[in-house]
Amino acid sequence: MAEHYNIVVVGAGPAGLAAAEAALSNGARVAWLDAQATAGGQVWRKDVAHGWPRDAQNVIERVTQHANATWMPQTQVISAESGQLLLQDPSRAWRITYDALILATGARELLLPFPGWTLPGVTGAGGLQALAKQGWPLAGRRVVIAGSGPLLLAAAATAKRHGARVLGIYEQASKTTVQRFARKLWRWPGKSLQAVSLRAQLAGIPYRCGSIVARATGDGALQSIEVDGPHGVERIACDQLAVGYGLVPNVELAHWLGCTMQNEGAHPYVKVDATQCTGVPHIYAAGEVCGIGGRDCAWLEGRIAGLAATGATIDASLLRKQRHARAFASALREHFALDPYIYDLPGPDTLICRCEDVPLHALIDHDDARSAKLATRCGMGACQGRVCGTALAELGRFPRGGLRPPLFPARLATLGELDSPCSQGSFS
Amino acid sequence: MSTVRIKIDGEALDVPAGISVAAAIARVPRPFRRSVKGQARAPFCGMGICFECRVRIDDIAQQRACMAIVCEGMQVITDG
């Protein structure tokens, strides 16, 4: 027998938390789950040394301790069929059913290939932040932060707080566009304050625009990088390189559930109406999965989804705030658009698929994901194309293909719970 | 801060309680795994997406070290 809940929320970041809290306030029995061991998502990830941000801690405690809430940490959705979710945690697999489902699956980093990107010591920018918050040793380490967007500042601040020697922040956008973006910040006072506070925390750390990490080198681990900037190529010796080019929505579950997708650039996001409903009956989506919009937007959309899913009325001011928050995301996208030079960084021998070690030259003759996969194994590894498929889409090669269960690698015992292809009447 | 004792490839190590297995291995340090062509790999995405950090934990293979939290007596085998 599957466990039944009024509302199931997938993802415990700001969108999921707001959705769970809103649904609980309307008397619903709520299950909320996340792949991570603690709630908060990426942006509110608990820091082993410093705890949660204060606002996050308050809401996490309220939701976790609520009598009608069931918190399922380290839990992933492996499949979904006929109104049921198949879940897996470290010790078991089980099914749950729902009256309404809220997808708050967030985003991952856009990680793009360049020579040396597989070396130990190279991570994402948000990736290094996540690692540091969970105790990754950075004290005294020489760290370079690179890529694009305001996340670089947050990553640098986290690295510094954990004792790293941050050698520099290298932003690919030009100085002119970054300044133009900064001049628009007054429209979002919360963001301005955040920017001022980050600037203060990062005093003394060089922030260089129009600069791209073109290569990482090292013997078995990272030793140095080459940064291509307005004044030529600079070689920097370092222990860690954290490079992220923005965020990409995690749409795998939504896609499998049949939600309508739209594309933002090369990457799909879930289309929703004003109440965050996906168009599939009883399925809502909120936050980054609906297009990268940032923390404030995620929080507001989560609240809207939680209210809508429990049949409550939604205040017009909430919808107005959500639109304003989405406008910030548009401004971000416009000003931090990627320099096409980045797409030319990988050489013929640069590995694109890190799971199966497939170099760029092996992919030249393929113009779709399926053909590349059949001939080279590109995208067949444990990450299921989350890294290489997304990178190839961004590079303008071909869109990521073949999304189907298991949505994450699963244990055999869990797969035993899946409906067989025969019982679904299809071998596709 | 309290500590827990774990073993990484048979070597005992005291680490702060609550840190990830990835952060524990980084204290040794050593490659987390070898790629299909033998390259050393280590955590990359930090959030459970890329699977570069997978190791054997308490006899269960292919666990993401960035998603697991250390606990007393845990046995970690790299490249597992």
C-alpha cells in the first residue's frame, strides 16, 4: 500500500519550504522530501561550521516541527506513474500518493567544458560553496572563482569565510555590462543590500570582468590556470578553481510527468499558469524549475503553489511581488549572457562526457543525443547526461535526450518496484 | 567540535562530526575514483548531480561522497 498525503513537495529549498508552509497553514497533511540530508536547498544549504542563514532556520524549524509534516531527507524520486511516486532513501524504496504534487526541484549549475576541467581541484562555483559548507577544507588554500553572475560573489564570500585565500574573481561579462547591471539594482532594494554586504566581505579581492578561464593544468590535480582577459593571458598558480556559468533548471521529474516545457536559451523549464499549475491536473511547479528566477522568486512561487494546491485564495499583492522578482531574473540574464568564446574552449581531446570519458572529436559526426550515445556512450554514465547533455545543448550541438526512469541511478531492489516495460505496454 | 572516527581505505581518521564524506576524503587526500580511462577524479558539482565523487561506503558501492554525512565507524573505500 502506498502512503497517502494531501500534498507532496519535491525539493526543500526556498520554493519547497514556502510551498510546504503554505499548504500546512491550510490544514493539509504534507510530505516534503529532498535528496540532501538537510533542508534548505542549495541557496540555504546548512553550513556545518555556521549553521543555516537565520531566516532559513526559522522556517525550516517551523515546517519540520509541524505535526502534519513528514520530512523525508536523503530521498529521491526514482519514477512516477499513475499518480504514484517511487521513492528511494539510503535504506529503502517505497511508494507514495498525493492529492496534489508540488515540484520544487530547483536548479543545478551550468558546467561547461574546457581543457583541464576534469582535474581534481576544479569544481563548480556553487559546487565549491556546497562542498565548503559541508566541511571541505579550504583554510590557507589558494582559490580562484570564475564563470558568470552574482553567484561568483557569494561563492567567494563562502570560500573566504572558510579560510581560503581567494586570489581573484573572474567574470566573463564585460565591465560595461556589469556596471550597467549594477546601476539597475536599485529596483530591487534587497538585492542592492546583498550586493553591498558582499562587496564589503570581499574587500581586497580582485574582481576582473571580461575574463575567462581558458585552461587548467596539473599533474594528477590542479596546479595552475590560464585566464584570458582584456590584457592578455594570465597564468595563475592555485589549488582550487571554482567555475560556474549560471544555473539550469532540474526538469527531469516534471518532464517525465508530462508537464509542458519551454526553452530559455538551450535549456527547458516548466511552463506554469499564474497559480503555478503546470497544466497536468494536480501538479504544480515553483521556483527555479520554472526558469531561473532566484531565491526571492522561488519563495514567492512556492507560497503561491502551496496556497493554490490546497484551494486557498491567492492575494493579488503576492502575484505582483512574484512578477517583480521574475523581472530581476530577466535583468540578470540580459547582462550576464555568455560570451560565445566560451563555447570554443574545448579542444578535440577535451573530454565532454566525464562519466564515459568521451572527447569532443568523437562527437563531431553526431547531430543528436541518441546517435552520439549509441556510437560513443556519451551521456550513458551515472550522471545520465546531466553534465555533458546540458553542456552540449549550451554549446549549440544538440539538445539533451532520453529522459526516462530511473530518474536517478537506483538500487536493484528499488528497480524491482518499477512497473516492467511489458506492463506499460511499451518497450520504448 | 565533536569528532567521529572513520576509516578511509583502511586508514583511521578523526574528523569533525557532521561533515560530508567528501570533506573527510579531502583531508587525506587522494583521488575519489578513477575514470573509465584511468584519470583521477574528485568532487566537481558538489551537489549530487555529476557523480564524480562516488565511493564505496559501508559496503555499498557507488555512493556520492558529497551527499553522505560521516558517522562513527564508517568504512569508506575510494574507487569503489
